[in-house]
Amino acid sequence: MSDVSLETLVSLCKRRGFIYQGSEVYGGLAGTWDYGPLGVQLKRNVMNLWWQTFVENRVDMYGVDAAILMNKKVWEASGHATGFNDPMVECQQCNARLRQDHIKEDKCPVCGAVGKFSEPRQFNMMFKTNAGPTEDENSLTYLRPETAQGIFTNYKNIIDSFYPDVPFGIAQMGKAFRNEISPRDFVFRSREFEQMETEYFVQESEWEKAFEQWRTDIKKFLDDLGLPADKIHELEVPQNDRAHYSKRTIDFEFDYPHGRDELLGLAYRTDFDLMNIQKASGKSMEYKPKDPSAKPFVPHVIEPSFGVERLVMAVLTAAYTEDEIGGEKRSVLKLPKDLAPVKVAVSPLLKNKPELAAKAQEVYKTLKKEFGNVMYDDNGNIGKRYRRQDEIGTPHCVTIDFQSLEDDTITIRDRDTAEQARVATTSLIQNLEE
């Protein structure tokens, strides 16, 4: 279990502009969340780090951005149309509809009734819609429940356009939609979310080696996100709990405020998806090696699958700290500096002194050009500004005071230690970079 409560985390995110309830002004819509100015930047920073780590910094990866709406045959071939189900029961006392596997001790989480549930029935979680002016079976399609199939349907395009050597991967980030029976635990389980997935194509004989390398790379990435190793747990998923396409799956779990739960998955999908596409489409999914003496083959696949919201929630959970500075308690987000939504905050010591404000604005504009995500903050006294910046995870606060006007020096305050150093304005950027 995390050191921070779910209520504390939700309150911080709402108060400081990270995450809001979706459609809140109209009473909200369960399972949907809106990201505020700080939240959308944090989310983007996490996604940028993932893309940089697993796509830009590698020579064996290709990025795609597939359409959300796809031919319904995609979901028929993949098994989603008939098999993407969760067991649903109804409480016979309060009529709440719930996922059977989320009920603990046979007790309704809504009304508290014990043992008063209907027989479970399978509920398909895909959102149905229609493409075109008519609503019939021919126009039926779905909002994608995962990004993986958009990768598999583009496998042949990548082969034909870029002639990659096996092993190679195709990566995608994007929205996915699941009609969850009972969304829960803040952004952990919602109906609209973003995924970051890679399908890594290998020869069957090489899958174990590739699997272990991905396992190592994932651990390094989680460390870069600032997630403590002692809060991450690997669960070897037993055969009867694995997806039908998986020959081996490891769930990486994290100690969230609501308890230990899945953070991401690493699966060996065999050649299940490509063989299904080959069978359903009638088009060959074989990879033809550049060596003319080598036989064509259908690659097997290693899939590391990340949920963006679950990563963001884990990052916030790990970063949240309560400590004491100068005898005063404070809450602070000790985010890794490259993830912090605000890199630097600039303040005049006093808001009502035009000469300080003018100097502060000059410094702010300079830093804004250099670092991008820089905030100008003159709301409240300097102590309140520091506490506010601590709570949103800003690594450094720059303050312009009366001495700044005399000798062109500025104070830099460190978020984690609250220590301050005075530096020359001319060396400010260098000091912040270091």
C-alpha cells in the first residue's frame, strides 16, 4: 500500500489543476477524466519519455498512428467481438451492476448487502458505433479497446515500405476505449484512456531472449520515472489467468493508494495475431529474410503494454511526500526534473513594487524561451508561492529581490531541500541546467 491516501491524491490533483472529473459542471460522467494544465503537461512528459526511450533512441523501432475506427473484421479476427468480456452481476438489493471479480467477501460495495447477487453474465466491453449515414449491421464498428490491433494491421505496410531486419518493433501511442462495468480508483480504471504499446517481431527461437531484454528495459524505464523498486512487483501470470493468445505474461504491479495493482504487462503473444490476420484476410503475413537461402516465416511477437494514466498515477503516488521545513509541515511532489510540468517558477519578492516586477518579467521571458514550461507567480506572499510550487513539483523557484536591482543577482531555491543560492543573472540558465 502507498504512503499517500487516494483521497489526498485526488484532492491535490483537483486543487492544483492536474486532473478534473469529466463533464463535472453537468454532474460528471463516470469513468471519464479531464486533464488540467499541469496534468496534461505531466502526461505529455511521461509519454515523451516513453517515445524517446523505446522509439527514438533505438534503431529497430518504427512508429505508427493508426485510426481509432477500424473495419469490424479486425475485431472479429482478433477475437474481441465475441471474447472481450467481463463477468457482470447485479446486486438484487440496490440493482448496482458490478464486475464479479471486483466483489470482495461477497459484499456489495454500493449498499453493503452480502450474498445478494444475480448469476454472472458475460458483458462485452467494446463501445459500438456506426460509420456512415445508416445504422445497420453493415455500418457497425467499434471504438478500439486497445491500440495493438492497429499495429498488427500495419505490419505488412511496414515490411513493404521499410524492409526491416527481424527482430524489429512497431510502436504506437493513442486512445483506447472500454465500457467498464464499474470504473474505479480514480484514473486507474476508466472508460477512456491512452495506451503506449509495442509489438516486437522475432523469430520463434529468439522469443525468450527478446522477452528478457524487454523485461530489463522496462525496469530501467520505470526507474527513470522515479518509481521506487520496492514498490514494483513482478507477477508471473499463471496459465489459466493469461489471455488466450499469451504463452507467457508478466504483470508489473505497483503499490497504489488503493493497494497493489497492475501497472503494465509484458506478454509473449506467439504468432496468434498475424496468423489470424492471414487466415481472415487471405493475405500472407510471412516475413521474407534478405538472405535468399532462408525460408520465409510468420514472426512471433513480444508485447510490452503500458497504460498512460496508470503510469501518471504511479508517478504522482511515488512523488508525493510530506515533510517539515523550518518547523512548518508541507506537501511536496518530488517529481524527476524532466517530468515536472513546471520547470522553473519566477517571482518578484513583492508584487506591488513595479521595479521588481519589471525585472522579474525580464527574467521570466528569458527562461521561458530557454525551458518552455516556466511559470510567472506573484500570487500571495513569497512563502505561499514556495508552498504552492512545492506541491506541484516545480524543481526550482527563482526570486528577484531588491539586491537583484543593485548587483544583478538572483536567488534560486531548490524544491527538495528548500535551500537557496544567490547567483548572477548572467549565469542563471547554466545554474538551472546543472
